[in-house]
Amino acid sequence: MTDDENKSRESRTGSAGIGFLGLLAAGLTILFVYLKLTHQIDWAWWKVFLPAIIYFFGGLCCCCPVLIIIGLIAGTAVLATVGLGWLKNLVDWIKEKVPGMK
């Protein structure tokens, strides 16, 4: 295999997997569950699962800005297509159904 073929194959294979922090969180969680079930520690269950919770929300915090941007772009496209007529119709319908809203 030539150097160009090696570089091409390396660029196609990305890094996928749980990673070091994921393994650390999973390992600590498994250790804490074992210690809790064998009565070695007397912690609340939320503390036992805290490494997994921190890992989950850490990943969520990384993804949230991207999801918010995608949502704003999609929402803007929908509003540009549909318009706000449905909102006026909804307000009118609520005013008809709820006494004292006129």
C-alpha cells in the first residue's frame, strides 16, 4: 500500500466510540453500583449514578447549541412558509370558547 492509500483509508475511518471519559464514567458507575449493592457505601442512588449523569449532561451541553441553531433555522423556514395566520385563528378560537376572553 502506498502512502496516499494509507492517508485515504485513515481519513475515511473516523473516531467512533465512547472515548476515555465515557469509559471513566461507565467504570466509576459500575464500581459505585457494586459498592452500593455490597453495602460497602451508604450513598443515595443519585450519587451512585452521578458519573453517568455528568457524562450524559456534558454531552448534551455540547449538542444543545447545534440543536438550537438547527431548530431556529427550521422554525424560521416553517414560519416563512406557513405564516402566522394559524396563530391568529387559534387566538380567535380560544376567545370564542373561553368566557370573558373577548
